[in-house]
Amino acid sequence: MTKAELIAKVARTKGLARGATKKLVGQVIEAAFLEIGDYFVKAKVGRRTLPRFTYPGFGTFTKKRREGREGRNPRNGEVIQIPASTTVTFTPGQEFRAHLNRTRG
């Protein structure tokens, strides 16, 4: 799904105010993702604390630090150094997982 498709689906959702145009919905979605992104950029990964964003029923995004390690170039088998990096992982919530695994009949 693309950003435009998400905006169109949300704009068609029942229960939105009459003035909720695609442009307004797009601005709200953009603002939400920018805030989440800023939170993860600014939050520090500690020994005991991992920054996380939880959306109930959907899942949890967690910022994690990956240590540097050795890897192999798949073309020639040469050993390379993979630098340390920061990433975000996602763990689906129970409701989302159940929705994904339901059988269609």
C-alpha cells in the first residue's frame, strides 16, 4: 500500500467529519508519522531502556542498536566489516496477529 492509497482509504472511512478531505487526512497522517519518526531519532537506546511506540491492537515499534560484525560478500566470499547501526523492529499485537491468521471461508 502506498501513502496515497492509505490516505484515500482513510478519507473514505465512515465517521469522519464532512470537512475531512483527502488533503486534510494526508496532513494528519503525515504529522503522525513525522512525530513518531522524530521520537525515534531523539530517543536514546540505554542498557535497560529501549525506546518504543505501541499502538494498541496493532503492534509495537522498538528502537534497537546493532553491534558491528563481520559478514561475507555473496559474490566473492570476501570477509567484510558491517558497521554498527541503529534500527527499528516491529512486533505485531495480538489482535493484528489474529486478523492476519484468520481463515477466509
